[in-house]
Amino acid sequence: MKIAIVLAVCLAVTRIAPAQPVSRYTLWYDAPAKDWNEALPIGNGTLGAMIFGAVQHECIQLNEATLWTGGPADLNPNPHASAYLDDVRKLLFSGKNAEAARLLRKMQGPDTQMYQPLGDLLITQKDTSPATGYYRDLNIETATALTRFTQQGVTFTRELFVSAPDSMMVLRLKASQKGKLNVTLGVHHELAYVAEIQQNDLVLKGKARITNDENSHQKPVVYEDKAGELGMFFQFRVRVASTDGQVKAADSVLEISNASEAVVFLSAATSFNGYRNSPVKNGKDPQALTLGRLDKATGKTFDALKTAHVKDYQYYFKRVELNLTTAPVPQGTMTERLEAYRNGTPDPALEALYFQFGRYLLISCSRPGGVAANLQGIWCKDIRPAWRSNYTTNINLEMNYWPALSLNMQEMYLPLIDQISHMAANGVYTAKNYYDMKGWAAHHNSDIWAQTNPVGEGNGDPKWANWALGSPWLSQHLFDYYKFTLDKDFLRETAYPIMKGAADFCLNWLVTTDGKLVTAPSTSPENVYLDSKGNKVSVTIASTMDMEIIWDLFSNVIEASEILGVNLEYRAMLLDKRSRLSPLKIGKKGNLQEWYQDVEDIEPQHRHVSHLFGLYPGHELSPLLDTIYGNACRKTLELRGDGGTGWSKAWKINFWARLLDGNHAYLMYQELLKNSTLNNLFDTHPPFQIDGNFGSIAGVGEMLLQSQLGELYLLPALPDAWKNGQVKGLKARGAFGVDIQWKNGTLEKASIHSGKGAPCVLRTNRPVRIKGAKPKIKQETLSNVTYYCYRFPTIAGKTYLVSAVKSTH
């Protein structure tokens, strides 16, 4: 019904060009959103809103980041699971893979819970006359949204933002003539809810379901369990904070009449009180939280609230700047610009806008003290969303946070660290109860309750449900946080214990065959191959990804142990184990093998490219380390092709950047923008998944700066299309801040700020001078490319200026 209303409104408005030149940070449109995929997102890390911009019947769809179904995870849901592991392994080593896969289903547990919508704020415009001069936008420089239209000579505007400092959404409604603003505010939720007036506040209250009834569309919705422990309470509260008109509260609506302006506050909360606590018996009080936030903001003007909001947001957003063109911003709508881009019209300003839009999204959906961004960030309209809008840990959760450190948003990384800490705590029980092993284990899916067991409920395909190496992959993020910040206290107190726990699990998970350590069972997430007899196989031993992830973890734990000066014997043991891991192999096609044997994929262009984990996000593979394996990675990508889902294309941007092929990385960036981007710039799988937005901009960072090999490589994969440009505010491992400027496709100048005084190794494709340093210089040629490497000590807080040496030829 809401979509039908919006479509009707679209036919009743006429377009108008913006009154002034469009900012390079503005997404603007000349019609309301036709559906959710054209609505515009705003958020403060906890409260999210999707703005449709309809004239007469506006719907602002709301989310609260902690609103999920269910309650604390059952830490031993399949008490007999461990009894099957030995038999699974025997079957695998006997070549009975299909039987092993069937038996693995007996080792599965419950699926995760589901992320939920909070409800809708409905704004009904009492004037039903046709609208002209329609305009709506999202300004990602200020994190504000605007809708504007004219009816009968009166111009109406709606300006919205979600404030982190004041923990609420703020909406200002204005009419250009006195007394002409007449609207009704209502609320709605798809499931059972209560809407009521409380002391002139409009309140929607509800309770989430007790379980993830994803496949139970025909069954009654269940809100209560016998123990009275499950099902989160939630509410949002709407208040007309100020107006020059009249406000009437009746029949579960707020009527604003005869006004020229009204400022509306909206706060939201749930009873979530931690991943181990019942949201019913030990939950927070949503009523007290929503009321307290609105009362605290009472008396603050719209301008004061907006100033505080913009200051807070820009503290993060303004850190990074990317300029790819000096030409004026094209004046078309975002829909028109995307269509022109798809048809081959260059738009470097759009490419830079998309980059900053990704940063905008992460700042808006992941804030310190909040929960980690899920498959849709915090924006989700469905009560049964695709893949439960959960934390998918075989690529998607990790991809969400790939840009956070390199693109100068380290605070946005903290919710991920909290989620990993929670999963590590629950994962100890999973490792013990499912496998009778030490350490901690995590699998394919998790949720706000930090569930870590194999999912599938006995019916899931083991190719995804029984993937068991979530703990080592997630641990990589902890060590990366240390590498970018050099926060030794964090390494000692948080990262190293969790990393070591993951290593303990992997040591138990590995078994010896033919003198090498292998994983068994093993999968290459979600992919399948054909064996020599033509049988489909998904469960095997020693997939390449498994071995790369464990190599990465062991290497990081070894290095962390050296930094902290602890566990010397354990470190020596890991060094020995790492040397005995089943090695990487190159197949008959010249590609890096994905499987233990050189076999044929059923789907050669599968969306996952898991066996290149060692290239990205790992650091085991690089053409700078080994050209043979570098060429094998290239061949793998050529065989995989340039298609796939949005997030798959995003991953390939990073792969090609790590292979130092800027033109192919750029080709993938274009491919994602052209064919996997919705009109509101959301990435689509389809449907919408936010990971592609984040993975793609991490790839842009990799094109401009790489630091995974212990050196700062400036412009490692600069595409020909970006002939001239500048980037400011990038971060590199070693706690370095980097600005770069290039001209005619080559480095012009740069600055390197040393945050902690770490030694610096700089790599460039042309000779440079470094002001304030006396570097040791090394020149090397690899694959017919000459590199210049500069090694020099740094002083904490000092900035080193780099300038290209002009050619004398």
C-alpha cells in the first residue's frame, strides 16, 4: 500500500533543478522514491531511517540497531555433535566425501536470530493538490536530508538528521507562508504493536518475536516463551518539540495545524542489555530511555541541534578527501548520472562521491559503544530479511570493516572488536561442545547474541553451514587494529588472548596426512567441485582458503608474541606448525588451486574467490613477494571473470589492486557502479547488502596506498583513468597518516605523518626526495618494473614531505 501511494505521488509532482550548483557531496532527485531501494539513508550508529520523500503520504522507515529476535544463544544446542567428528574424518580420508557431508549435518545447530525493523513514522500532508518544484537530497558532507515541494504557491520543506550527540532523529517541517503547515504524524509497524499518546508524545511500543521464524510464514507469530526470557521490547517516541501553530494529540496521531514551522523529535530504544542477558528479565527500560533523551533535548533549538550533529559527524567525515577531477559536478539527478555512467559517460566526480558515500554509511551505522554493522548496516525494512540480515562471517561481516582503518575511521571499528570479543567468549563453548577442542570456534553466521555454532538445523548444506574457520579470520581484524594504531595495551589485553584462543582451536582442528598438516573437514565457502568420477563435492580436506587463513593467524600470533615478549615456547611451536601446513599449489591451468586436488569447479565463475584470501585481505601472496604465485592469482581471477554479486565485485577490486593492476581494479569499480548499484547508491547482491559499499571503497584505498607488507607503497595501482588527483587522510600500518598528490598518472608529492615514531619503509615507482629524513635507498626491478625503496627512522608527531625527483630526460 505504501509503495502504491508513493507511486501515485510520483505522478503528481514536477521536477525542478536545484536552486544552486550541486555540492560534490550531494545525492539529489526530482521525484520521490518509487520503492525502498530509492529511499535515502540517515543514521547515528544506532537509530537509522530511510526517507522516501513522498509529498502527501510520507513514510520514514526506522531501525534501531539492537532490535533482533530471540535472546541469548544456547551454548550447547547439540550435545552429541562431537561424537560424529572422528567418523567424518575417517570418511573423508577414505574418499567418501558425500557420506562425510551427510554426517556433518548431524553436527549442525540452530540458525541465528534476525535483525528487525523498528516501524514507520508517517507524515500526512493535508493539502492534496498537485505538487510542483519537487526536490529531495542527501548531503553526505553534513549527514542531512531534505525534501522540498510547492503546493498552491506554498513551498514546504522537510529537513532531517539523526544526531549522535543527542541520540535522536530531528525533523523540521516548514511552510513558506504563515499558517499553511497542516500535517498529521502517525506510526505503524508490520507486526503487532501499540500506538498511544503519552503526555502529548506519540509512542509506538512492541515486542520482537522469540525466534527466527524465517520459514514460518504460515504459522502464528510467537512473542512469548514459557520461561519468559525471550523477545525484545522496543519503542519509539515522537514529540513536537516546538511550533508556531497548534498541536492536537488524539486517536494515536499528532495533528499540527495552522503553523509555518514545527520541529519534531524522535527517539528509540530496545530492552537489549548485552549478549548474555535476557531482554525480558534483565533488559533495559525502553520507556525510560526514549523519554529521558527527549526530555534532555527539550529547549534546544533546531539550529543548535544541527550544529552539534554536523560537528560530531564531520569530526570523522572530514578526515579524508578524494579529488579525481577539477571539472564542475554534473547537474543531473543521481538517477540520471548513474544512467549516463552506465552508458559510458565518464563521471569521476561520481566515482569520488561513491567513495565518500561508503564512508558516510559506515560512520552512520557503526559507532563506538554500539553494535557492529550487519548485512544491511542498520537499514532493513523486512521482518524476515534476506539471510536474516545477520553477521555472515565467511566474508560479509569482515568486508563491512575493510575500509575502517585505512580510510581513517578507526572508531567505527570498535563495535566489530566488541562483537569479536563476544563471539570469542561464546566460541569457547562451541569449540568444547561441538568438537571437544580447546580455544574458540565460530562458523558461518552470528547475530547480536554472538551465536557461534554451526548453523543449518540439520538441513543446511555443509558447504556453508559447517565452515569452521570464523575465529581465525575474525582474529585478523584484531591484529590489523594493532598494526594501524600500534596500541600495545590493546594488543596485550584484548587482541592477543583472543588470537591465541583461535590458534589453540586451529591447532586442534589440524590433522596430519602425508607429513603435512591439513584441515578436515574443510570447505571453500559455498563452492562445489567435480571429482574424477563426476560427483559433486563440497566437503573435503585442506581447502586453500583454510590453509591461508591458518597461515595468516599463526603468522600474526607469532609476530604479536614477539612484540609482547611472551609465550616463547608457544611461538616456537607455531613456527614449526606453520612450516608444516599443507602448501599452496598451482593447477594445470596456471591458477592457484582452490582445493586439495586439481579439480574442475561446477561453477567456474562462482561469486566467492575464497582461495585468494592470502592475496587479500591476507598478506601471504603478492607479486612483490613471489611472481609465480602472483601470476597464479592473476590467472585465477581471469578464470573467475568480472561478474558476480555486488560484494564479489568489491572483493575483486581489492584483488586486482593487490596484483598492482590499477586498470583492472578500476574496471571492477566501474562494473560495480554500473551494474550492482541502486539509485540511492546502495550496493545490491541482489537484494541490498551493504558489504559491497564498504568493500569497494576499501579497494579504492588499496589502489592508492598499500601497507600490508610492512612498507608504505604510494600509488601501487593507480588507473589510467585517474590521470590527476589528490587524496588526503589515508592511514597505513605503523600508525602513519598519508596524503598523496599525482599528476599525469605519476606521483607528484606526498606527506607522511608518523603517529608513533615507527620506522618507515617507503616504496614508489619513481625516485623521490624526503624532507627531514636521510633514508637508506634500495632500487629493484621485478617483472620489468623498477621500484625505489626508502628506509628511515621517524619521530612521533613529525610529518615528512615527499617530492618526486624530476626526470632529466
